[in-house]
Amino acid sequence: METKELFMNGEFVPIERGMISVRTHGFAYGTGCFEGIRGYWNESEQQVYLFRLREHYERLMRSCAILQISLPYTVDQLIDISAELVQRNGQRQDVYLRPVAYKADQTIGVRLHGLQDDFIITSEPVGNYIDTNGMSAGVSSWRRIDDNAIPARAKISGAYVNSAFAKSEAMQNGFDEAIMLTHEGHVSEGSAENIFLVINGELATPAPTENILLGITRDTVIELARRELGRITRERQIDRTELYVADEIFMCGTGAQIAPIISVDHRPVGNGKIGPISSAIQQLYNDVVRGRSSDYRAQWCTPVYAHERVS
Ligand code: PMP
């Protein structure tokens, strides 16, 4: 179904009206923050499930706090608005929701305070964002933005220039994806994904202080690995060369889902094929997001059709 409406400044409007001025602060300076949320179509239940909507909006609230953006909605209201948007668009397929809170002032001058803020949400059909059948990765020459430069724990629009540098460098050098290091030289994350290594049957992932976006998929993976596979995750500093000797590596994110990495800097990861733990996590994740696992559905999946208001 084609996208018909978006949510903009308090109302649902036709998609053609979703426009901003060329003088918008957020456009000129990147002073905005956003979320990327997936909705999954469940054929047997004829339902779209929005995955971990609450956690996405809680993170948006934290990004707004860091950027001094005031959002005139509660998390519960944002959940209701999101479900209504997909309903109004009549979307019965996988969808991608993009809420954006940004500095909407049309004044010249870089700052955060004392500016008018706006908020939009769009919802559109989506497929796979990146290859989930085994990707090659290269360690980037671009370092991950530092917490004291542009905090990575906030999902700040302007910060994605850092990701774009890394992703294009990787692709233009023949890799599928980039792995960025911190200024200290530890593994941080991909261009738009968190990273996990499997080492001796345990999972390892960079700690929250390694300039990562604290991913909701990352949290989901940690939980599924522990509860379903009995595998613990160590959140710690990871050296670059651990990437070369890990048994398995995968990236994860809302867009990327679970994306195994089969080579890093031209060195095969393990035997160069998707490993058993990555593949088990991938299957679990695919079931959970589509609302096919009753253990997680009530907690993590918001149904769009026959949605009961939470606010
Ligand atoms: N890191 C970055 C830089 C990202 O853009 C994303 C995608 N939002 C992630 C990690 C993964 O986060 P999530 O699982 O919440 O989508």
C-alpha cells in the first residue's frame, strides 16, 4: 500500500504536505534526532507488529534531552500515534517508521537552546536494508565520533555524516560494511549496526562507553542469547585483532536485523561461513519480531490493527 499520510506537528496530513523550509535549522546544521522502527507483517494473524516501540520512543526521549529538544508527547502517546499512522496508511506489509524531532527554527546561528522544535513520523514499506546472508567488513579509517564531540548514545541526525564516511569508504574499497574504531582504537560499531563477536561460546560486544548507539536489537540479542541459548554476553573493550580471530561475528540493528559477517579485512571469520550461534540468533530474532513467539509477543510487539490505546 502506498504511503498516504504522515504525522507532522500534531496532525495526520497527506504525504505531499510533509515539507520543510530550506532554511530549517535541522537541515542546515543536522540538529535533530530520530528513530528507525520496524513493523513486521504476520500473515497468519493478518497483523502488523511494531517491534519494541516503547524502547525506541524511550531512546528518542533521551536523544531529545541531550539535544535540548522538547517533545510535547509522552511515550504512550507516541505509541498510539505510530499505530494509528500505519492503520491510516492501510499498510499490511513490513514497514519502517521514521520519527524525527528537530530544530525547526529558520534563524541563522548554531546553537541548541531557545529554538522552536518540530516532530514528524513517516511510515513506509520496507524490505531488507542490508544483506543478511553473510557480509564482508573492513575496519574503517574513519574513527567513531566521541561522546565529547557528538554523543553516539543519542541518535543525532548530523552524526550520520560519520556513518556515511565510513560506509562509502568500505563499499568503495569493495567491502559490504564498515567497522569503526573509537579514538582509542577499540572496536565500536558498524555504520548503522552494533557488532557482536562469538569467542569460545560466549558473546562479546563493545560496552556502552565505547561510543556506540545503545541499540535495541543489541539488547534483544543479549536477552535472546541468554534466555534461549544459555549464552552470556560480555560488554567490554574489544581490540581490533579480536575481529581477526573470533569464531563468529555478526552485526545487528533495526534495519540490518541480524547480519552475519564472514570476513574482516580480507580474513575469513571462522571457516568463512555463517556460524551456528549467529544463525540460531538470526532464526530466533526473525520469529520474535514477527510476533511468532508467544514468550515475547506481549512484551515486545505492538499490534497495529485493533490496537488498544495505551495513553
Ligand atoms: N548503531 C548505529 C550507529 C545505528 O544507526 C543503529 C541503527 N539505529 C544501531 C547501532 C542499531 O540500533 P537499533 O538496534 O536500535 O536499531
